Amino acid sequence: MVRPARGISVFTCSFALVACGGVEPTETTASTGEATAAPSGEAESAGESAGESDVGEALRPSWHEDVAPLVYRSCVGCHYDGGIGPFALDTYERAAPWGAVMDEVVQAKTMPPWGAHDTDECQSPAPFKDDMRLSDDERRLIADWVAVGTPEGDPANAAALPEPPSLELKDTTATLQNPTPYTIDGTEDHFVCMVVDPGLTEDVWVTGTQMIPDNDAVVHHVLTYIDPDGASDAVVDAEGKFDCPGGFANLPGVQQMSTWVPGGVPTEMPPDTGIPMPAGSKVIMAYHYHPTGAGDDVDQSAIAMRWTTEKPALTGYVGVIGAAFSVGDDLLPGPNDPGGVPVFEIPPNVSGHTETIVYEMPEGIPSIPIFSEGAHMHYVGVEMKIWIERDGEDICLLHVPRYDFNWQRLYDYDVPVDQLPTIQGGDKLYMRCTYDNTLENHNLVEALAQQGLSEPVTVGIGESSLEEMCLSLFGLASALPLHELL
Ligand code: HEC
């Protein structure tokens, strides 16, 4: 019943390429041992200068000797046949024609995609797990390779290739798919919840999840929930679905389990941490679908889950906090507020517009470790910073200086639980979002076009794509029963 995500089934074949395709020497180079043989096919023009400067000396850096290990480590996890990257970079012939563009995106730091950065106003409180950023030396290596004409090098001297990092959840216990295919028609956004029964006969604790979007052209967000008491039984229809405004499941007793937004990666709990899922629980997947406007689209997404039957020491909580549908006293005054009265409104043709939200944690909440942080806005958002003010000091949690709707994800801190940043009673949690409501913002241009518009409009707060949010996604790990405290 469950179909693998686009790409999962070919994942194994592409790993086979690592062993046989990527490093296999060609006839010519193997017999002469020369690194100067002109590459064949598409790669010919890119490698031309390598061929021209044939003086018997190997040009460096070269693909086989220097560049391939970096590309395998940092790019091939997405850029393989059937991967989420639009083309493969796993062989010399495939990578060389892209050399100049690779150099461009790597120097611009748009590839590998990674939004969290240390800036003058924010230094992250801990290193990040699976940090994809390249070092200055690595960026220079790509630039140097392109500067000498993307030479292939000698396959006989090929450096060992690391296995590309997997974007898949490991040791999956079960994969649950939407009970029925869902058709996204018209031009309006759809908000629908799907209920799945994992058939649990004993209590378990969820330690990892991975959303597997089926039709990622239309899936705008998915929040998943554990429904321990069957609250969804009363609202679900014969096809296993019910309406959920905003794509949030507002039912008694439900506990959020994961957040998926475009660019999302698997959610992993820290060691010895799990989200309780009692026997008999249902799983709810709350979708925000955004039609492409190009006719009916069908989606039947799935979620891969890993759970354990042994109670972990810490309970995991994931959720969202911030401005989603409305704001109250928590909105601070900002630019363009009419008459100085704070209002969440982004005028058309204005860039650098900020909205800032602050929440004060009620006194008495103990110190709770934060293991994960993410930024969420829609298409007008271009920058977001999340920080805590405690005893007059700022503790920065996350700064995404060049926010891109297509590359949202949760950033996990890579330190033991007792060294994680924390939140506690009396803390002020700030979220500052910057918006660019001009035609300079290419994501906005795309979103306007989908609505048949060519000029920016006034953007308020709300759930649809041409409204905005200013939300922090977070993951907490606690020894205490948080649902009683928060
Ligand atoms: C997490 C997955 C992922 C990783 C890792 C990744 N890419 Fe990409 N890359 C993509 C996707 C998806 C696109 C197409 C959408 C986009 O451009 O944002 C893309 C687009 C590109 C483009 C085309 C950009 C353009 O403007 O046409 C280039 C070039 C590129 N990647 C190079 C690289 C290089 C080089 C690396 C490693 C240093 C890398 N990518 C790592 C997923 C990835």
C-alpha cells in the first residue's frame, strides 16, 4: 500500500554508482596513466583547457584527486539520479559541465542549502548537527578547479569517495500513508487532516519521523499529531479525513509529533528522548495544500516513523510558537504602524519591513533544554532571528539572514542534553521577522503569479500563502511532564 517517496527506490542504485560508476577508470586514462585525456561527451567543452594544456603534467586540483570527495560529501546526497537535486553530480562527466555554476552557487552560499548562520548580531549557542556549510578552503577548492578548467585528473590516483550523507530516517519502524489519495483542485488553499491507525497494542515512544511528501509541488506544510484518546473518531469521514483550518489539528488531548515544511529533513529526538504514543493512539497528519493552479493535483503523502517500546528518560516535545493567525499584546511596535499602534501589516512595495513578537514565559517554568529550532514565514519573509532575553542578556537561538521558503528546516544543536540552550520562567522569547513586499523578492513574484497577480498587495497575518506568519518551530526535551506546565 505504501509507496516510497520519489527517490527512495532509486537510492540504492545510486549508491551502487558510488562503487562502480564514479571512480571507474576509462580505457584511455587507465592505459596511459595520464590525467590529460580530454573528457568525453558533454564534459568536453568544460574540460577543454585541461586538454589544451597537455604538457604531460597533471593539472590540479582535479576531479578524481581533489574535488570528487568534497562533492560526494556535500552535494551528491541530493544531486544523484532521482534525488531532490535537479541534476546529478556523481561522475566527472556529469559534474564538469556544471563547474562554473557550481562555483557561483557555492561562493554565493546558496548551495549546499543551509539557512542558519553566525552573524554580527547572533552567534548560535551550539554547533549544528549535520551542518552542511562548506569551509573557506572547500569553497576555494571548487573555485580553483574551475579556474584551471575543471580537469578530470587521473582515475588511477582517485581519492577515496565518502558515502554521500543520507537524507533518510534510519531504522524506520513503520511507514503510514494517507488513507486515500486527495485531490487539490481550484486555486484556493486546502486545509485537511488525515487520520491513520498505526495499530499499536502497547505504549511506545517516537524517536524519529520523516515526512515523505508525495506531490511536493502542492504540499505547503504538514504538522503531525498523536491522538491518544481517539478525539478524531468523532470528526473523521469515511475516507479518513476531516477539515482542519490552517492545517492545525485542534482537538482535545492531541500532542504534536512533527513539523514538515519545504526543505524539511527527518526529525530525530536527542538520545534517550521520545514522544509518548500510548497503545491505541491514532496519528493525524494536518496538511496545508497550495494548488499549482495548473489543474487537479493528487497527493497521497506518507510518514516514516521510528519508535521504541522502552520508556526513555526524557520526553520530547515539538511545536510552533509565534504569530500565525492573529497577534495581541505580544506584537511590538514596528515600522509602518498606522498612528504608532502595533499592527501586523506589510504594505505593498516596501522592503525591510519588520514585525517583532515577544512572549514572556510564566514564572515557575523550570529550565527546559531546546534541542532544535527553525524559522517559518511564507513568501514575503526574507530574514528571521529568534532569541531569548534572560536577566537583561540576549541568548541567540537562530538567525536565518537569507530566508528562503523553499529551504526551511529544523536546525538541531549538536551537544549533549545538559549543554543545550534552555528556556525557563521569566525568559522573554523574541521573534523578529523581516519582509520584502517588492518585486525584487523572487519568491513573492512566484507566489503572486500563482494567484494571477503581477503587483504586490497589502499582506496581513494569516494562513494562506499571500498572508504572512512569524513562527518559530522548536523541539524541547524534558524530564518533566511539560503538557502540564505549558
Ligand atoms: C539538501 C539537498 C541539496 C544539497 C546537499 C545540494 N543541493 Fe544543489 N540543489 C538542490 C535542489 C533541490 C536544487 C534546485 C532548487 C534550488 O535551486 O533551490 C539545487 C540546485 C543546484 C544548482 C542549480 C542552481 C541554479 O541556479 O540553477 C546547482 C549548480 C547546485 N544545486 C549545486 C550544488 C552543489 C555544488 C552542492 C554541493 C556543494 C549542492 N548543490 C548541494 C539540492 C541540494
